[in-house]
Amino acid sequence: MKYKVFLLILLGMLTAFGPFVTDMYLPALPSMTTYFDTSVSMVQLGLTFSMIGLAVGQLLIGPISDKIGRSRPLIASMVLFIISTVACIFSPNVVFFTAMRLLQGIAGAGGIVISRSVATDEFSGQELLKMLAVIGAINGIAPIVAPIVGGLMLSAIDWRGIFLVLLVLGVVLLVGSIMFRESLPAERRSRGSVIGTFASFGVVARNRRFISYVLQQGFAQFILFANIASSPFIIQQHYGYSPLVFSICFGVNAIAIGVASALSVKFRRPEDAVAASCAGMLVMSVVIAAVLMLGGPFWAYEASLFLLMFTMGLTFTASTTLALNSERERAGAASAMLGAICFLAGGIVSPLVGMGDMLCSTGIIFVAGAVLSSIFAYRARCTA
């Protein structure tokens, strides 16, 4: 029982790697343009490259973990994360910083893909749904804590202190990874060469139900990452609030995601949670787009964003469960593809919100993400 609690905490923290890597330094984005003497788009590239790293890393590490087990790739990922975070702290310029963010994302990807794979190794059916819901709720805490800590730290130190906290987190998770017991016994591992295991991506990609749920969640992530990339500038520069106020608002919105992720298990079927999420995203994305484009007040922006994040949060646990349940035999590759597509969505969206009028581009991306997510949710139900 004690180990199960330890495993739950470890998996939750590993899953939270993505939000910590992307969200921890969000309050510092405007000030980093001054520190590195560069443009907003160049600073946002650090966010984009970390998401690309999170995507590519999952595609590499997922199949490898199917072949050699979960423990060794997990430990190697934590070591690389520590090294790349130290390099970020001592970055001499924004180009070097962006390159190290790519490595940091690849390293963080190991924790994300392996945490989902371990959950699939150990649990199934309704128990897997509950486990993923708990992990999702824990993961919802990370976006709350990360920017708030970052905003508080910025009042005393610069952005490098934020990465120092990430470094400490990496060390803690390395210790936890060393204590982790292998969840994939040798007899259940992929046969053949390590290179051959990547062929499993082709098999997984031909599963129409799996791909439909992956794309459904991927387009929902358009909304999440458009908010991550735009909200520091909208709240601090457009509405004129401080980094701390931004951190609090970001945290409140993250609570909506975490609560919705946990509540999704209350639906009779995961498919019903996905349907409710898509309906809510369609309505609220149009509302917030109108608020942004018509120059609405801050309270209207924050209230509609909170509801949009809540409706979006309903889909994450449900669609992840539905996707992974349809590809249990290739859990590592399936988890990798799911995570990679979601973070690639973030890598695509992050620079787009900075093009032209950020208020208009953000609203358009919100609506596009909701529409496309609903289309693939309908397609997934038709292939059931």
C-alpha cells in the first residue's frame, strides 16, 4: 500500500513535468525580453522549443521504454533534465537558452510518457480511468503552483531563480526514479531490436479510433497552449496587471482544469465526458473570442476563460483513457504519440498567438481548436 501511494505521487509529479517546464517561468516572459535584449517572438521561441522537445522526446522514449523497460529511460531522462536546466540558468544569450529549452523538453518528455505507460502497465478499465483522473487532478496542481511561485520569486530574484526551483524538482524526481520498481517485466516487452520497436508507430497510427481521440485531445490543446502563450501578455500588457496578479489568475484557471479532470469520472461513460467537453468548448470559445475582439473588460475575459478551461479539462482524462484502452499492447508507443501530438499542437500555436493583433489571433485559435476537437470527437464515436 505504501508503494502504491509512492507510485501515485511519483506518477503525478512526472506528469506535472510538462506544466512545470512550460508554466514556471511564464510570469518572467515580458521581463526576459529586456534581460536578453530581444523581441517578444524570440522569447516565445523558448516556449515553442520546449514543447517541440516534449513532443519529440516522447516519440523517442516511449518505444524505447516498451523495449528495455521503464526504469532506465526514466532515470536517464531525469539526469538530462538536471544538466539542461543548469545550462538554462547560465545561458549567455537567448539563442543558447532556446537550444537548452529544447533539451529540457526532451528530458521532461521521459517523465510524461513513462508515467502514462506505467499507469497502463499497472491498471486497466475503470481502475485505469480512476488512476488517470487522480494523476490529472495532481497535474492540475502544477499549473497552479508553478506560475504563482514564479510570480512571487520575480519580486525578489530574476528568471534564473525560477530555473533553480526546476533544478531542485529534477533532483527530487531523480531520487524518486531510482526508487521506482520496474513495471514492465521482460516477458511483456517488445521483441526484436530497439530500432524495430519504432515500427509500432505505424501499427498505432492505423488504429482509427485511437488516432481520432488523439487528434480530438490535440486540438483541445490548441486552446490550452494558446492561453499559456498569450495570457502573460494579455493580462500584464493589455490589461496592465502585475506578474503576481497574472500568476494568481493563471492558477485559478488551472484549478478549473484540475477539478474538471477529476469530475470527468462522474460521467456514466468516458465518451459522455468528451461530448460534454466539446459542447462547452464550442460555446465558451466563441464567448471569449467576442470579449477579446470587442475589447471587453478584464472580469469578462477572466470569467469566460475560467469556464473555457473547465470545459476543456473535462476531456483530458476521458480521451486519454479511451485512446490508451484501444492500444494496450503498445502502451509506450501509444502514450508517446498521444503526448507528442498534444505538445506539437502547443509548439504550433505558441508563435501563432504573437502574429498580428494578439487579442484577435488568440480568439481565432480558441474557436478553431474547439471546432476541430468536436469534429474528431464525433469521428471517434462513429468508429466505436
